[in-house]
Amino acid sequence: MLAFLPFLAAALVGNGGLPDRAPKAVGMSAQRLAAIDRVIKKGMSAGGFPGAAVVIGRRGAAVVRRGYGRLGWTSHYDDVDPEKTIYDLASLTKVVGTTTAVMILFDEGKIGLDDPIAKYVPAFAGGDKNSVTVRMLLEHRSGLPAGRDLWRIANTPADAKFAVITTDLVCKPGDCYIYSDLGADLLAWVAEAAAGQSIDQFLNERVFQPLGMTSTMYRPDLNLASRVAPTEVTPPRGYPLRGEVHDENAFALGGIAGHAGLFSSANDVSVFAQMMINNGTYEGTRIVADSTVRLFTRRAAGTRALGWDTCATEHGGCGQFFSERSYGHTGYTGTSLWIDPDRELFVVLLTNRVHAARARRPALVIADVRADLADAASVSVMDDPLNFVARPASYRADTEYRKWNRPIRKPRRGRGVHKGKGAKHAPPKGGKAKQPVAKSKAPAKAKARTAH
């Protein structure tokens, strides 16, 4: 009997992930969670993505751990497995990787939030750059632009790094909010300087190995290719991508960058999420101080926390019912992680919606599906009277799906696009259209991000 116990424990935990528990055991409704299947399948049938991995957890356990569809659109691809399938996380790299490294080094006193970047990256200096701090990079208030086409101008990773460091600021540090991939890249180099080793090695030793995140890495080995979901079919690189980072600038930087480059499974991301809910610990191993988790996930500038984003109304895929202290992030490839510390709840969604999407508006599909999953998880919590939510009559996938494949009309020549949210208008004759920069005091409902 004793010999059977380790096997039983391994079976309950699965492939190094959270234990599975019935929804009722953690105060959730299985009937309400069932809406998730419908939402995901509608997104797939509309052509938004070929498959998806979903893990929803509460109070230290996974109540939903499912794979849907395949890694690609054709039958020769394997079925999605939330434990085995590896996805390109895109901008989830910013929080699962880069921000976490900064948090650890902040704990150790090796990085100060108000330290100038030049302290760690001496070449990033001169003029207003001398005023840019670690905190400003984390809040996207450094004055750096959203990005540059590094892949067009750099021949080597060293060239690409030089291009980032020498990029001119577009506004005075602290005066504007611009979601910046370049800022995240600088943060990674700050972490490397403070740690004395590359960020991929640091994260592997200090985060991924201790948490048992064995499917999380930069630049996956070729022997893992069959487990990796493909992304772009016709990228500028000239060949279909599978196991190489989708983001062209991250590729130009060598595949290891502050803004993108991490690959992972839904199982691994769920372990990371639980560590954050546990205020920095997992199964007796402390990764980050509890005070640091609270500091970095608290709203600081507009909707932004430090590195993390927070949950404004229906913003970023967290739906409309996550609590005020919720935080998370999204990734351009179709990934997202949202955490509600008040309910001890998280939602992980990994897809490869950039892989030859068949929907006319794949970005709208993934946005609605993300929000629906968060809402379905929230309304399934039945034992929290302060945060109890009535089940909605319908989800976005039930009502908005008609818009997902509505024909895209091209504007008439000389006219702007006047329909839809965020419409752009043609400049007046003889003049130029103004390009407003969002101020640091952002409204509660955030504008769409330039790059996720």
C-alpha cells in the first residue's frame, strides 16, 4: 500500500502542475464553468485559432485543465494538451519573465525602483535619458516609443541591442504613457547587469526550475518541435515558424528579449499564477517576497502596475467581473493570464491565433473569448458573497460572433474609416493628422495597446 502512495500523488498532481479538484470542492459551480467549452469551440469554429489550452484554478487547485482542437489547422498536427503543448507566450514574457526577474533582484537590494537606467546600462545616457528610472520602464512612462523595426536595421543581436539603447525618447520621462517593447528590453538588460548573468539563465535557476516549470524556456530545443504550436506561416524571415519566437524584434535580439521570447505550457503558467496568488511561494519554495508581489501588482499609473497590467472594465481580456485588485497581461500570439487575488482565482488561456487564422477579425475573436473565460470563471465562484456575480444571460461568443467574420470594407479613396471604435479620420486638406500621446493619467478604461 505504501508503495502505491507516491504513484497516487503523482497521478493527482499530473505533469508537475496543480492538483485537480472538482469545482464544488473549491466553492465553484461546474454547471457555470461548462460555458467555457461553448465559448472556446465557437472561437475555433469561427476560425479564430486552431486550438487552445485552458487552465482555470482556485485555492491551489485546477478546476479546468483542458486542451481544445489541434496545434494547427490540419489533421497531421497533434491535439492540444495543456500539460504538453508549448505556446509562444509573446508579451506574457514581460511579466512571467522580465518583471519576475526584476522583482527578485529588487528583493535582494540589487535593483532600486528609482535607480537611473544608466546605472545598469551605461550607454543609455545623455539628456532626458539620465532621468529614466526602473520604475518608469515598469510603468511604461519612460518616454520611449512603442518599438522600432529592429529586424530591418540590425544584422546581429548586438546591432539590435545598440539600436534599442540609442533610440530617442519621444516625450519627457514621466510625462506620458506609451506601452513600450523597448522599455521591456532595457529592463531585461538591467536585470542581467544586476544579476551578473543572462536573463534566461537567471530565470531558469531562480524561477522555472524551483517551480517545476519544465516546459518553460527561451529558444526551445529542436527535439521539442512536435510539442510547439506553430505561429506565422509567411513571416519576413521567409519560412513558417515553429519553435522560433514569433516577434521579429525579439528574433533580431537573438530570441531572448525582455518583451518576448518565452515559450511555455498552460500547465506551467498555472503554477506560476498560483505562486503569485500565494504571494510569492509555491509548495514551500519562496520565489519573491510577499510585500514585493503586493507592490508590483498594485495599480500605479493609469491601469498599469509595475510590469503588470490591472483589470479595468472589460480591458485586456479580464472581463467585467474580476475584482478591483486583479492583475494580468496578454500576448499578441493569443495568450493571456489574469489573476484575481480576492477570489484566489486565475485564468490561463494559450492559443496560436496568429497561425493562419481563418477568421476575418481574429483579434476580435481572441478578445471576446478571453473576456468570456474570465467572466465564466468569475460567475462560477459561489462561496464568496462579497464578490458573487449573477450568471449573464449570454456571453460575447453567443452574441458578438456575427462580427468576427463580417466583411472588412476598405475606405473610399481620400476618406477615413468612420465606422467602429477607434476610427481614424483623414487629415484636413493641406494638413497633417495629429498623433496624440496618452498622458500618464490614463482614464479608467484603457486604450488599446500598441503591441501585445
